[in-house]
Amino acid sequence: MLRLMLPIYNQSLVSTEPVDSNEPLLRVPLEDIAFTQEADNVWVCAHRLSLPIVDHRLGLWLEDIPLTFSAMGQINIRKGCFVIPCGDGRFSNLDGDKVRRTASFWLEERQDTPRTHWPDVEAVICSVIRRAESPRDISQLLKVDQETGAMSLQLKWRPGDIVTENIPTVLPFFDVNGNSAVPISSADVPIGQKIRVQFTLHCKRSPTDCSGSDLSNGSLLRKVLGY
């Protein structure tokens, strides 16, 4: 799991992995969860702190901390996988014939994943999304295969203000030892392998905007960790 210096960060890390059945999946009270504005027209699902705290590493006072969720599964290649940096700020699919400015893939349920894991993922996400002040559309975030019943979660990653030449070193893919494992070609993408992802939930519309509010930003990828 992600090692963080402040206990409040660990409390804001939502793990749905079955470790201790007596430990609640969501350690943050629902009344302390809200969508807070992170940037222009971007809101993030966050743990709203009762009192501000200082992060001495960043030199900042924090009033809220984005909730970071984790999930286990494997990459679904049938739904499109754009994780190979092109070197110009864009990402190609596995065949190299399509490119996008956003890295993305669908994480799908595996047969060897504990049966309670993905229902827990869905339950936790739905419970925190209900904290928004208007309905959220999660149809492009979570999907259920009509034939198999398997669940999938869409993940996205954007370079933001990072210099494009550095993209191969900053796309957050890591191996089991924590070393950078950014795919350079389709052979490097961990197809069929168990991975763990960490992500945050974002939306482009204000939580009070009821005019078709959705999670069009969906879940923004923070880390992909190999097993």
C-alpha cells in the first residue's frame, strides 16, 4: 500500500482489499466526505478535515485531502487500452494505430479475485458519490458485462503541466518492487497479469449543478502496482 507520512493520509486511503473483515472499508465518516474544487471546472471527492493540518513536506495547510481508492484486477484489452507514451504528450493503443491525449484503460475483475472485492469497490464508490449535492452519472466509470456479470472500472491519467519529454518516466506504472515500469511497447503492458491500482474520483461539473452532472473525468489514476 502507499506509505504516507501523515496518519490523516492513511485514513484517506480507501482500500477495498479483504484484509480484516472487522475493519471498515471506509474509515472516513460519510459526513466528512465532499466534492471540493481542485481546479477550474474540476471537483474531487475529498476527506474534509474538521481542523486544518500542516503538511511540512509541502509547506501547506490542508483543509481537505482527496480520497484515494484502491482496487485489484487486470487490464481489459477489449475495451481499449491507451498506455504507451508516444513522446509528444499523447498515448497509443496496443496496436499503435490510434492515439489519445489521455492515458486510459479499463480494469476488470479476475477469476482469482476474492468474490467480495468488486461488490465492495462498487458499494464504496456509490456511497461516496452520493455525497455530491446533485446526481452523478457513473455509466462511464463502472460497467457490468451483461454476459459474464464481471465488473470493470475505467481509469484515466493526464500529464497536466508535466513536460512532454518526461512522460515515459512519470506515467505511474510500477513493478512489484516499486520500480518504474512504464510501457514502451505493447509487450511491456501487463496484459493478463494481476495489478493493483490507486485512483481518485473527479467530476467536471459543480456538485450543485443538476444539469446532467456526470463523472466525465471519472477515476484519475494515481498508481498501477504489479504483483
